[in-house]
Amino acid sequence: MECRWVEIGSLISHSCSGGWGREGQGEGYDVQVAVLRSADFPAIAVGGRPPLSIRYEKASKVSRAALMPGDIVLEISGGTEGRPTGRTILIEKDFLDSYSIPVIPASFCRLLRCEGINCTYLYYWLQDMYAKGRTWNYQNRSTGLSNFQFGLFRGEEQVRLVDSASQGRIASFLHCVDSKIKLNSRINDHLLEYAKTIFEKWLYGAQGDLVSVSEVADFNPDTYSPREQWPIVQYLDTGSITRGAIEGYQIIAPQSEKLPSRARRKISSGDIIYSSVRPIQEHYGLILNPDENVLVSTGFTVVRNTEQLVCPELLYLFLTQDSVTKKLQQIAEQSVSTYPSIKADDLAALELPLPSAIEAAWLQPFLENIFAIMDSNRQMCMQLAKLRDALLPKLISGEIDVSRIDLTQLNGHLSADSNVF
């Protein structure tokens, strides 16, 4: 398979920074838009439809920044101590069709529109670049934030350009795996909505005594000590989970790498983790069947149920109601911390009806079964993601001969995906 190396800047036909506009209409900010942030990338990557911020922008900005199918959005500011900036997301038609107004990138992102290359292939090239840590080469820090040096990246990053047929096969194979992940994720979205409906029906008619969350749960029950000397740690920070969807764990070997100072909270199956910063960003999840070597950030409050009548699934649905999120955000905005934040005591003070033994007898098995199916689907998604991540560098580098790949064998009911750009 013949190839040549080209400067990535030569493949970008249009690029512009995102915007944030204004909350209200007026003074030239007259076009209503949905704004895509990098925090939304993980949910979109698995088929989610996150509630984007609705703002007003100038028509001139919208004409330049409105997203189209095949566009790539690049994160240019953000990152954490262990995660560089430079994440990307591919914009697809079905995503844009789910919003009735133009979608633009947020101000910490940048639109990339390409030519002379299969855009899906370029997206997976950028995914491979990020996975290999090369985006560290293009960032610097200012005012505490990591910023992506787009000009340097545009002039120095080289793309391995193969013939268009090979680009299409590589893109189709990887996109087909991602499509299976999205399908499972959408099934989970429907299952969660079903569980919420049953929960809300119970909650509306519940007549049990009100109890505080502190009466039915413990908070931050287990702490890791470096003296335990785990050989490998899977670490989850607050930005890596949104509405139960985990973007990924940092794999750390403490004997040779520095363990983040916030990697201290142990978790068990059935634990709920809830980020203490900006509840409105919905960095929370119910953890089922985790590996033994998982630690989460001290930026989370870990909630572990202790009352037999309140199963973890019911407690999770209670804590993640929109009304509860809004209430916690109001509390956070009154805090004196650097960022709007809540304390474990704020979660502990919330009140919910205590189910009767009869209610628990039918409600718990139902919710447990729903969440067990969802967890099984997530496990399948994780295996598919491992397959994709293992094959991605081999396909991009040419180590695997794409002419021998039979896309129809990937899934008996999902044939080769032609919806690539």
C-alpha cells in the first residue's frame, strides 16, 4: 500500500475558533445556537445527545462556525494534570439532525474542515495521535489552563496519506466498531429512561416517611493508602465521567509513576460517585462490578447505600433527578470555594421517601435487572473499544493490510458502514 506524508495544514480547507455568544438575544447577537463543549465529546462519541448550552451568536460567527457533517471539532483549551488537551470529535449528520438550530463549537474548541482526505480517516488519525500522547507536543500552560498551539500543530504534524480506497476501508472498519458501541449506548439510554419513568411513578405516589440520604448511606467509606502498594491503579478523575458514561481510566504504575495526589477514594460495586464541582455538569455515575484496582478522585463524593429498602439503583435515580441537580447547583453557587462546589453534607441532607417492604419487593428487582442489562451493554462497549484501540495504530500505520479486512464479518447484522466522509 503506497503512502506519502503530508503536512496536516495542507488538508484543512477551513478552520475557525468557536464561540460562546450571549445568554440573551440583542445587540447583534440574534442567532440562537447550540454550543458544543469538549466536555460533551465523550457522550457524543458513544451516540449520546447531551443537552448542549443554548446561546445567541452573531450571524457572522454562525456563518463561519456552524458545524456540518464530516467536520472535526478540536479541543484547544482544557486538559488535566494527566490528560492533555487536543481531544477531537467527528460531527455526523444524525447528531446535527437531533438539534433544530445551528450547532457551533464552544470558545475552547476549534472547527476543522478538511479536503483531499477522507474526513473519517483523518478523525481516526487524530484519535491515534492523541492516544500516543503527541498532543503534549503542541500545548503550553497559561493562567492555569493547558492551551493547544494550533499554528504549531498545523505546520508540524505529518499525516500518513494512503490511497483513497485504503482510507475508506480503514475509516469504514473503525467507524463500524464505533457504530456498534453507539447502538449499545442508545439502547442503554432507552433503558435508563424506562427506569426513570418507573422511579418517578413510584416517587409521585410514595407515602413513606421522609429520610435523609445520610440515614440510608455512608459517604467516602474507603480511602487508599500508598502503603498498600498496588502495582497498577486505574484512576478516574472527575472530568472522565458524565451522566454515568466513563470516558476512560488513567492506567498508572505507582512504583514507577507518580500517583495523582487526589487518587485516594476506593470504590465497590453499587457505589455512586458524584463530583463536588459544578453539579450542573453532571459528572456522576453508578459503579457496578469495578476492577479491584480502581481509585477515583477526591473531587468525587462516594455514596454507598446502607439501607436494605433503598437499593443503589434507586438512590442513584433520586440523586440524579434534574430537580436535585438544580438544587445542588444553587448550593454550589453560594459556596466560598474557587469553583462552585458542594460538600458531602449537602448530599447527605437531601431527603427521599423510604420505600415500604412491599414497594421494595417489586421496585428493587426491576431496577437491578435494568441496570444489570445496562452494565452488560457497557462491558460489551468496553470490549469493542479495546478492539478498536488495539487495531487503530496498526491500521493507521499500515501494519495491518486493510485489503484483507472483511467488514461484513464484524457484525452479522451490521454490514460495512458507508456513512463515512
